[in-house]
Amino acid sequence: MPAISPERSVGRLAPPLAGRSQDAPTGDRAGAARGFGRAQGERGARRRSGGRRRPALSANDWGPLGKHPDLDAIVARQRLHLPLAGRLTPLQVNQAWKRCAAEHHPDRGGDHAAMQRVNGARDLLLARDPD
């Protein structure tokens, strides 16, 4: 039976090459670090894919609390004295509603119709069913 060399044997690893560490990088990037990032000090233009850019706005940004609300949501934001554009949190809406409710509540001398408009604005922004 002929002798089987370690390079050709199945299930065995080839011995390391003489004079070279197994951790040393190969090719023209001999000085570069391994991994996904660029090597420290390496510069150059980043490569971009040839496809189209994705829109900067997600589906949530088009909702009443998102960056670009529709006209009804803008009117609701005005009634609650909130910013007309930009993202809002439900906490910001509730706090603004409480301030406006304290001002327009009929038990405190406010108008009933104005309080209904304030409640409707809160419900629209928080996507609640009007009760």
C-alpha cells in the first residue's frame, strides 16, 4: 500500500507551510486586519450597491404620530398645541391633552364643544375609536 501524504488524506488537515503563521493574512491585503471592517488607516471610497436607495421614511412615519402626518393629524396637533411635524410619542400626546383639557373643560368654565374637539384630536392622534 502506498504511503498517503497528509495533504491528500481525508479528514486530516494539511501541515502549516514553513515560515508562515496560520493567522497571517494572504494576498495583497497583507497589512489589513481580518473581519468585516476596513483596516485601521486604510482609506478609500466605500463601495455602494448599484440599486436604488430605500426611502428614508418607514411606514410608521406616515401615521398620525410620525414625521409626515396627514392634514387631519396636523389639525389635531394644532388643537393640542403640539409640533406640526416630527415624531410624537403617546406620552407627549397625553400630556398635551391634559393641559388642553384643564383649559377647556366645561366644569372649569370652558366650552363643551371645544372640549369635544380636544378629545377628538387626542383620539385621532392615538388612533382610538371615538366613543
